Amino acid sequence: MVTESMTSSSTHARGHATSLPNMLTYGRIAAVPLIVACFYLDGHLANWLTLAIFIAASVTDFLDGYLARAWQQQSALGRMLDPIADKLLVAAALMMLVYVGTVGGWSLIAAIIILSREILVSGLREFLAELRVSVPVSTLAKWKTTLQMVSIGFLLAGAAGDAIIPGVTLVGLTLLWLSAILTLYTGWDYFRAGIRHAMDG
């Protein structure tokens, strides 16, 4: 009976690992090196290719969570990998945008704020998880993520977008600053919860 139970549990775990929601998350992680590679290509076609991959990866961020809930395929693996995939995607895109000079000058501060918040929140989540304290994702935090993705999308279009509609890069930088402001505001919830429980301990 024990063997059968272990076999059933192992099969169940493999089923979750290969479920469509988790496969979409794997795809988002796999998109990161593809996006980085596109930055080493020349011409406006490279911009559009990078943007297409980024949009496809961003769409999976919505789909994997939606499908997992709709099909009741939520798993510990998915909950672990989903935020990691998001952070890898955003961090890689921002670093490469800095590398090519699309994000520079004062806008570097906005990028640093966003990346610093992600690192801080990851650390606080790990700390709070050990204390079995849950900090739910707020609606404003979801809007922050959406705005962040949209701003990066405009910036990835960059010069190619500006050639069609002047000001695309400027719109992207403006949205990047707005998302950085929201990043600070939403990050405060995690920081406050972490400090409170750290002081209590």
C-alpha cells in the first residue's frame, strides 16, 4: 500500500511538472536567452523580433496562472517558478536595454529601483515564508507589473518604433518611471510586513 501511495504521489508530481501552465512558465524562462541574443542582431528587424518574443512571454504570464486556476492544476512548482520567470524576464530586458543605451542617464535610476525592489521582495518573501506569513499580491501590484511590461515593450521597439511613430522610446521611458514609482509604493507593503515580523522575532 505504501509503495502504491508513493507511486501515485510521484505520478501526480510528474503530472503537475508537465502540465500546460507549468510548460508555459518554462517557456517564459526559455525566452530570456532568446531576448538577450536578439540584442546582438543588427537593424530594426531585431527590435521587432525582440518585442515579439517579449510579448509572447508576457502573455504566458497571464495564461499560466489563469489556466492553473481554471483547470485546478496549481502546484508548488508553479508557485515557485512563476515569480522567478517574471523577474528573469524583466531583469534581462532592462539590463540589455541599458547595455544598448536605450535606458541611460537619469532613467538608469528607474531601472535600478525596479531591479532593487525585485531583489528586496524576493528576500522578504523567503523570510516571511519561513514564518508562514503570507502577503497577498495587491491589485495595485498587478497594475505595476502590467505597466512595467508595457514600458519595456515600448523600449524594446526603440528606434524601430520611433521610425514609424516618433516618441515611442520617450513613452517607454515615461512609463518606466511611472512603474518605478508604483514599484516603490507596492514594495513598501512587503518591507513593512518583513520589518514588523523581524522586530517581533
